[in-house]
Amino acid sequence: MKLKKKINLPPWALLTPYGLLFCVFIIIPVAAAALLSFTYFNTIQPPKFIGLQNYIDLFTTDSTFLRYVVPNTITYALFVGVGGYILSFFLAWSLSQLTHRVRTIMAVIIYSPSLTGGILIANIWKVIFDGSETGYLNYWLMEMGVIAEPIKWLQSSDYLMVVMIIVALWSSMGVGFLSILSGITNVDKEIYEAAYMDGVKNRFQEVFYVTIPSIKPQMLFGAVMAIVNTFQTSGVGVALSGSNPTPNYAGQLIGTHIEDFGFIRNEMGYAAAVSVILLLFIKLMSSGANKLFAEKD
């Protein structure tokens, strides 16, 4: 029987498929957005070069961006990004204390909402926060005598952001959560034993001095995923309220602002400028997370 001749491919040949996909879906779209940000483009006429005018308008004349979009995005990022990241670690650490079978079941339950699209999740939650008497939350509160008449949760600027945060947190335990859980469960038990011999006295010190330093790569991955997922969010507020812009701009995030100008007003050049600012902000936050959790030589 003849043996098949072994083919030795150079490294660049193995990387070529990934490189092509990376260029097509990452490099080219980012470059196109950067170029379009210097133009006026209404999707009908050819792009017209206008230099930095889109960026100047964004920070000088777009009152919606500075008054509503930026504060809303910061609030959303603090609660969903930072809060969700802390919650991911807390849940992952809590599950690591359970037996393997129970931990697996609970991890699947917690992870499952992240598999469903944000807009679909928002539509499910709309039944709970419906502004009529038939909405579950209104019905329960009225039955208990907490409120006398229904509250329009999704049309009120006082409540829309709160509902968005609740929905986003509920579905934020994604691959970052699984990564942290995997890291915690694979920390060598002997390290904990050595730590207690060296002076660690309680679980808090164990987490701070042993667990977190031992899973820095997983913590970094979870942080980057939290940053990206938080700032690319756009459809939740629109799906909940049913409109873009959201009522009184209460749920207007940077992603929603991009969709508003790009796909509703057809000002693609201006939307591209906003997307470039968003990209730079994500890059800045990711660099900060990398400095915090990256392994130091």
C-alpha cells in the first residue's frame, strides 16, 4: 500500500484564509467608514468630500449627541458594562463553588439568554413592561396597591433607560462569563493551599490575591467582550420603545444615533463619523483593560 506524501505548507498559506476574512469583514469596512466620514453621502448621490466638517458638526452643532447620546451611553456603559462585568465574575465565582453537575446546569441557564438576539429579548420583555393595564408589571403593582393607574414604562424618559439596563444585564452573561468561569474552575488547588500557608485568611483575600491574578487572561477577554458588546448596542432601546429616536432621546445610545442618521436620515457620511468616534472610544477602553489585566513580564 502506498503511503500518501505529506504536504508541508508554509505558515503564510495556513494564515491566508483568516487573513482574507479579516480584510473583507474588518479592514475594508473600517477603512470605508473612515473615508466616508470625511464626505457628505446621502446614499443617492456620489460622496462629496467635505473634510472635517462632520466631526466639527458632531461636537458643535449636534446638541442631541452631547446632551443625550453621550450621557446615556456613559450611564449604560457603567451599569451594563462595568456592572455586568462584575456580575459575571461574581456569578462565575459562585458557580465554581458548586458541584460539577449543578454548576453545568446553572451555567447553561445563566448563559442561555445571551444566545437570543437583543431585539427578540426586548420584545419578550415588552410584555412585562407594557404600559397598559394588561402589562404584567403594571397588573402586579396595581393589584398590590402600589400604583393607582398604569405607568408607560417604555414611553417615559424616567423609566426607559432603567428598563434597558435590566434587559441588557439579564442577557449579558455571554462568552465572557463562560471564560471567567472556565478560568476559575481550572486554577490549581495547590495555589490556594500555599496562599493560606502564606497568610491568606478568608475568601475575600483568596479571590483578590489568588483567583484574580491566576485568571488574568480570562479576565481580559471578559473585559474586552463586555466593552465591545456594551458600546455596539443599538437595537434594545428602539425595540422596547418602538421608535428611533427613542422617546425624548431617553434611550438614545451611540449605536442608535448611528442608525438614526445612517439608515433613517440617510446621512451616511455623518453616521460614519460617529462610528469612527465609537471605534476610537472602544479602542481606548480596550487598551485600558489590556493594561489592567495583561500579563507583565
